[in-house]
Amino acid sequence: MLGVVVSLLGAVVAAVFATQLGRQYLARRRHHALAWTLSLGLYALGMVVLAIGLGLGWTPVTFAVYWGAGALLNVALLGVGQLHLLDRERAALWWTLGGLATVWTVAALVESPPDPAAVAVPVGDIPAGEEVFGGGLAWQVLTPITMTATLVVVLGSGWSSLRTRRFGLLLIPAGVLVSGSSSAFLRADAVTLVPVVLALGVLLIYLGFRAATKAPRASSRAARQAAASDQPRPGAPVRA
């Protein structure tokens, strides 16, 4: 099934991304790298569970993991990482917000567990979150968490790209928006496109990260000046 394959490919991209971020955190101890490691690790988990749900059918447990890891916490932690990048002096505050989002998500899932009847959809389909949670807290927290985190990432990355002139950074908010569009495709009964946009979204975020960490090239003017400085000046002694 194409959806299973695409979901697993997205999981691989997210896992590779999380591994690189984890190595970066261990090397430099930057808070944003740790937050994004957790975020992309949860994204990978959500994509694996999506593949399982599409290929074998859904259960209340698998859908709860998919919802908590893939729809809520990974987005919240991505926003926390962006806040660390924008203001490193308030790391304790940003981690507190991340902790509150985690507690809120877990409490919401406990308060409104998935309805077994609502997750019993045909193989290859994805249950609607509103129906699964009966409009309960686990459904109600989706919009405030995802919208807030998305705004933080979009505005923060946009500002950073303008300030540093690394416009490849704009791939990060683009990827977040593409991933977020999965809910619209689900509501439109275009289930086959849900894993596609989720996989494409994490790929764009990964490419944006690569662009952000890539060493900037020297400008052509600076390169010409450097080359000229290596040439002997008229009348200057030439060293052997």
C-alpha cells in the first residue's frame, strides 16, 4: 500500500533528522537542538504508527499514540526549539512551556480516551480526531497547541532568515505548514494525500535545517579581494 510506504519513508527522514540533531546537542549542548531532537523523534514515531494504522487498522492505543506524538507534542516541541533560538537567555521558561504542553497533552488523552467504535475504520483509512475523542479535551487542545507553535516557528524562522539572509530557512516554516495541511486533506476525504504531505513536510523542514547549518559562502567580492591580496604588488619584493 502506497500510504504505508510513504509513511515509513517520512519516518526514516524524521529519524535521520532527529539523529543529526541529537549529535549536534551532544556536541554543543544547545537547547534548541534537544527540543528539536525530541520533536522529530516523536514525528518519526507518529509516522510509524500511521503506517501501522493504514496497513493493519487502528486501535485506541495506536490512535492515541499517533494523536499525542504526531499531532500535538512534536509541534509543541518544535515551537519550543524555535523559542530557544530566538532567546537563549530564557531557556528555563521555554522548557517550562514545553513541560506544560506535555502535561496538558497527556491529561487531555487521559480525560478523553479514544472511542473504540470510532477508530474501527476500514484498513487504509484514518479516523477523524473529533469523532474519536467525541469533541473532548484531546480534540480541543489541538488548535491552541498547533496554532501557537506554528506561529512561533513561522514568524521566528521568517525573522531569522531576513536577519541572516539565509533564505533557505524559510523551508522550515513551509514544511510546518505543509504538514499542518494534512488535517484539511483528511476532512476532504483525501486520505491518500495525508501521508504524502506529512512526509513532504518533514523533508522540507530537514532541508531548511541543512540550509541553516550550512556554512555561508564568501561573496564574490570578498573572494576577489582575497585573491588579490595573494598577488604581489607592483614594486614589492617577491618572496621565494
